[in-house]
Amino acid sequence: MTRLRIPGLAVSGLLLVSMHCFTETTAQTKSVDAGTAVRTAEATRKAATNPAVAKQYQGTIGNKLAIRVSLTIQQNSLAGEYAYVSVGKKLVLGGKMRTPDGEAEFAESDEKGRETGSFVGFFSNQFNQFEGLWRDPRRRKNLPVFIQTAENGAYAAKAAPTPDDRARIINWEVKPPPGTEAGSEPVTVNFPYLVGLKNRDVQARAQQVLNETYSPQEFLSSFRDRAAPDEFGYEVTLNRKAILQLVYDITSTGAYTSRNAIRVSIDLKTGEKITHQQLFLPAKEAALRQLLNGRLEAEKKELLAENQTDPERDAESKQAFEEMLAEAQFHDYDLENFIVGDDQLTFVYSYPFPHAMQALAPDPASLPLLFRELQPFVNPRGPLGRLIE
């Protein structure tokens, strides 16, 4: 995960060529010519096996501004033009494919060659559909983009109705507002934006879950409220078997430094946030919490021993630490905070220390359970059921 630190708040000479040098240079030139010929032949072969694809699209920017797009795609390059239907003035497009699975980025420019915006997103359905974001040149505005060819509907209808196994994610770029301390620095903060799911209603619900967890709007509001984080980043920790999990890493400083890792898991079959009721059998949850609390108690004993021998803590601080640690135990909602490994699930438990006691708070506890240990508790029809089958 890329975590962003947001700033507080001539020569001249004579060339003599002998016959030997001339002969050597001629040989080098022939070698270069031969190499160029090989590369040209290879390029010609690739062009023949990867002919240009010309497409005509219609769609919207910002969900309401109608556009028409013409694109020619060959190998890794894209070129074309587009215009807003209500305006008619054409803008030039040029860019490239970024990855083999359809991710692309291309810029737009006016008749004077000035960049007026850019697109980033994914092609799908054999280049009959593109979905992503339009960004202004200053990277202060992001607008959703969806365009498709007239053939896209027919292609999608013929495609096998398989559910999405994974999500495609691009960065929604946000800059601190002008006039703020960090706003004067070249800082860009990235938020996850989902594209390309076959079911667009499911995609919209999943994006809403992400926004409700921590949104670009919430980030910008924190500057107005003078409560902006000092560091922010997100990481995709799981994206398979139709389960998407991300963790937001947020660090704030002040009287006390606070680092908060917020995890959210989404079922890509429904677009809904995954809850403990979906993950585990209701009749088995109490037994699972008991198992985890037993392992948590073992860690708490080690923490208490370290606390007693800590030379930097006075008696009052040690007493406060013991009192807060005594309250630590797994609840239902704690079962939703986990990391998936190859053969195990690691539950992450954050000790409930108040903000004023963050200096004493221990790091979150990591409690791994092998899939075979977890099997009796898992709802076989839920998201974890298909993950560990």
C-alpha cells in the first residue's frame, strides 16, 4: 500500500577519422541497420496479427453529459476524438493500454494541443465498453465515465452469465482544497473507485459501501473542520471468489498520535457489506468468540507482564493500563475484522483504549485460525464458505 504523507497541513572538439575507424563505423552501421530491420519486421508481424480496432461509442461523463467517442486501438496505443453532444466541438484523444486486462489511460487536448482532461478506466467486452473516470488537468475534479458501442448490448447478452469473481479498481484522485495549508503543496490522495462489474446495480451498492466507510467528501470536509489526517492510504487485501476487502490506514496527530486501520469487506455478488451474520453460523458464534477470547487472554497476560516491568511508566499509568486491558474481549462486530491468508484467517482485534490513552495502547492483536480450525463455525453458504471450500 502506498501511504501518503500529507505536508504540515559546452564542449567543442575536432573529430579525426582514420580508415580503420571508418571501416569499424561502417560495420556498426550495418549492424544497426540489421537490428532495425529485425525490429521493423517484428513490428510489421505484430501489426498484422493485431490489426487496428476502430470503435464508435456513445455514453456520458458525470452520468448526464452525453458524449460521442471515436477510438482506434492497436497493440498498446489509442487515438481518436470525442465531442459533447450539446457542444459539437471535437477534442483529440491519445493514450495507451496500461495492462493486458483492459486498463487504459488517454488524454484529451484542444486544437492548440493543450491538455484539457484525461480518462482512466477499463475496456471490456472486446473493447465494446469503457468505464472509468474523467479528470480535469488540475486533478481536482473526477467524473464517472461510461461509454459503449451499439454492439455492446448484443455482446453482453451472448456472454455467459457468470458472476464477477473480482473487482476492478482505479484511483479517484483528490487534492486538498485551495487555501488550506496542505492545499498549497502538490499532494494527491487516492480513493478506491469500482468499475467494470457486469451488474451495475451491484457495483453502485458496493461503491456506496466504500463511500460510507471513508469517502473523498469526508476527507475534504476534514480540512474545513481542521481535523484532516496527517497520513492516509488504502490497500486491497482480498479480491477473489467474489469478495473484496480493503483497509484504510489513517493517521492523525495532535495531543496524541492516533493510527486507525479500517477494514471493510464487500460481497461482489450482492454489493453489500459483509457482516458476521453472513460469515458464521449463528449457533456457533458464541463458541467462536470463546475460542478467540481464550487466545486473546494469552496475549493479555504477556502485555500485563511487559507493563509491570516498563521503566518509563509510573504507577498511575500502569494501573490505568491494567484497567483498560481488563475490558478487552471479542464482540460480534469484532468477527468482521480479519485478514485472509492462503490457509488461514487472522482476526485483528483493536484494544479499546480511549483517545487520551493512545500513548499506552498496545498494537492490535493478530489471532490466526487455520481454515480447518475455522470450518465448524463458517456458514457454508456465506462468503467465507466459498472462500475456504
